[in-house]
Amino acid sequence: MKLLIRGVCIVTMNEEFEIIAPGSIVIDGNRLSYVGPAQSAPSGPFERSIEGGRLIAMPGLINSHCHSPANLVRGMMPSKPLEIWRAYYRASLRDMREEDFYASALLGGMEMLKTGTTSVLDHFFGNQACRFMGAGAAIQAMRDLGLRHVVALTLSDRNYEETIPLGSGAAAVGDEIKRMSQSEAKATQAWLDDCEAFIETFHAPDKLTTACPGPSAVQRCTDELLVKSAQMARRKSLPMHIHLAETKAQQLMGRQLYGTSLLQHLESLNVLDSNLSLAHSIWIDEGDVELFAGRGVTAVHNPASNLRLGSGLAPVKRYLAAGARVALGTDGAASNDSQNMFDAIRLSALIHNQAGTDFAQWTSPRQVLMMATVNGARAFGLDAGVLATGKLADVTLLRRDTPAFTPLNDLAGQLVFCENGSSVDTVIVNGEIVVESGRLKCMNEQEALALASKARERIDPSIQRELAAAKTMEPALAEMYARVFGD
Ligand SMILES: [Zn+2]
């Protein structure tokens, strides 16, 4: 389709942070064929034109870390440290089937699109009883919605009990943690074969899908799995995604296992590269920030999740000051619990402003908007995140006749501090209009919500049973948490 958006205020997110008003955008097929001043726009014919006088155009937001199976349990997980919370969250996955993964991804994807997100990285972990843990169903949901997606298949070949510093508490949680482990871990080669087949089956950028390896976390994988996953990603020119140093317990475990930081261990394995993105990256060591910058690795900041689970404050200002790349994510709905990127944007612009720190280095609206757009695109090799001629046509149009943009004082400041996603009017992904007047175009929203409610209802007996089993582990995990912070 050839589409013209005429007379719109364009936040390009290019290197000069150029704002063009009034500007025009022409979309030809799945690419932007013109982005510039309205008076120089090419003349038609166009199959469709949108009058942009009351609109703001920006690159579609890029949610750089989430877990789509978590949408069914939003709001109900306890606010507890990650290691305890994880036992409860995993309980919710045990009985999920393909149709539940579909419903969950549909729910989260719908929320994202309606609040201006056009691409998402889904670090997918589901149920081993399903083929590719159910990731195929999540991919189908995102294709049906028209949401661009990078699905990193979570790989982990170490028993869970060996990956957290349980100490003498190991005996107390023995049986239950082994049961958890058995439902998750698989042998190294089996994971690699699975991942290869997953990519072969689903990787199809023309269908909006990038499929890639997503080792769960450094300490949860053998060196062989980390190295071979990285080789696979490089060989196929794909991104790779890993959780890094989300909690202090993980940092401690890294020292116990490797005698270095988790990041330095990846460096010793020659895994660090510009195609690698590392979720959280909070508990890092001396020299790690420089390593991020030097290797072009992207740290993915998830402020809401980190606050919800008390994981800690990622050193975002230090990353930015060192010239390291930082992208932004919501994380899964079990620890956020919304999938609205405007929440993440606002939080990232607020929580780093701490008393007594160098205010010249507090995060600026421009930096935060870059995290939510161009930096995510670069991390995943997507030719998006910027409104410029030749880029993929992933565009979010916001109404400016809303309280958030009235009076219009400072566009970047208002996008970051005032907007909450409710001004989103039209969303275009890959040249297709997928949200119009704030509503999904290709799907009945009520039906999508009903599907999610039905799925949640079906898995409820399993969730209740598994939550009770997880509770038996809490005292030993709480003791571990106290010990980690008592050192
Ligand atoms: Zn995560």
C-alpha cells in the first residue's frame, strides 16, 4: 500500500534528534519512502492518506525484553526477591498448553500495540511438554496481531539447584527444587538441536519473525551451550539475548563458578559482540561498563520489574556516560505487570535521579527515547527505530489534542513525562495499519480478552497446586537472600 501522512509533527529519532513540523511521511510497501518537510513531499497518487495536523509521528517503540507466557498471571505474583518470586512464577507455567501460550501472547501483544509498541523481544520459556516449549503458538499470536517480534528461545542445561547459592539450605528444598529442575533442564546437544530446528521453522522476517538463541542466564548454562549458541547466532547473522546479573545472588554465583563477573566470563568465552543484548545488567563488577562499551553489547534496562522484585538499580548513567548501548524493556507481566512501554520510559527518566548523584548525568528525555527506539532496533538487527527514508515502516501516531501534549511545550519531555500510551491513535507495522483510532484493526479485542480469561481459568487448579508446592521452598530461599545481603 502507498500511504501518505500529511502535515504531521515528526519526531525522527535520527542522530540529530531532528523534529520536523510540519512534515510528511510516505510509506511504500513495508518501507518509508519519504520522511521530510511537508512542502517537499512527493505528489501521489496514494491509496490512502492520513491528515496529520493533530498528530505526532514517532518510530514505533521497541520493547527489548519480556516473557509472553506471563501475561495470564499479571498482578498476582508476590513482590518478593527474584529467587523466591521465580519459584512462584514457574508454578504458573506447568500446565500451560499451546492454546494458552497463544492467548497469553495475544493479550500482551494487544496491550503493546495499543500503547505504541511495534516490536518486541520475547525471551520465551514455556512448558517442555510442548514443541519448542510452546513458542510457536506465541509467534502465531504476534503474527496474527501484526506485531514485529524477536523470539529468543530460552536455553538452560544446568540443574537449577546448582545455579543459586543455596548453601546449607539445599537440603531443605531438595525434592521440590529437583522437580522444578527436571521440568526445565535438558542436555546441551538436545537444546542446540532444538534451537536450530526452532530457527529453521520460524525465522521469517517477511512474516515479522526473527528467531534466535536466548540462553537463560550465564550461570544457568554450561560454557559449551553459551559458546555454541553464540556461534549459531553469528553463523546465521542473528541476535542473541541472555539475562545478566539481575540479582546480587547471581553476581555471587558468578564469582563462585568462574572467579570473575558474569560479563567477564562471557568475554573469556568470546561471546560478547554487537549482536548480543543482556537483560538487566545490574550487579556488574569493576571494568564491566567499559567492556559493554568496547564490545558494543547492549544492556536492556527493565525498571518496573527491577523495582517490583527489589532487584536493584541498573547503572544506566554509567553505561550512557561510557558510551555503552542501553535499550529498554517491560519484562514479563509476572514482574511488571503491564506491557506498556510508556511506563518503562517514564520510570527510566525518573528513578536514576537520586539525591547526591551528579545531576549532569541524570537520564535525559532524549536518552530515554533512544533506549525505547533506536537502541533496541540496533540490538536486534532491525532496520527500524528511526523515521528516515528507506527504514522499515514501523510508525506510531499519537494524538496531540490530549492533556499530555497540551500546551505543547517540549515534545520530548512530554512524550517521556506526560504520555501514558492513551494518546496512541494509529500504529503501523511493516507498512500495515494495525491500530486505528486506538483500536486493533485485525482482531476483535473482546474476543482476545475472553480467550485470555478462559485460558487462565483452565490452568487455575494447576496454578493453585503448584503455588502451594513453591511455598515450601520459601524459607530456604529467604534464608539465602538474607545471607547474600548479610555478607
Ligand atoms: Zn526476564
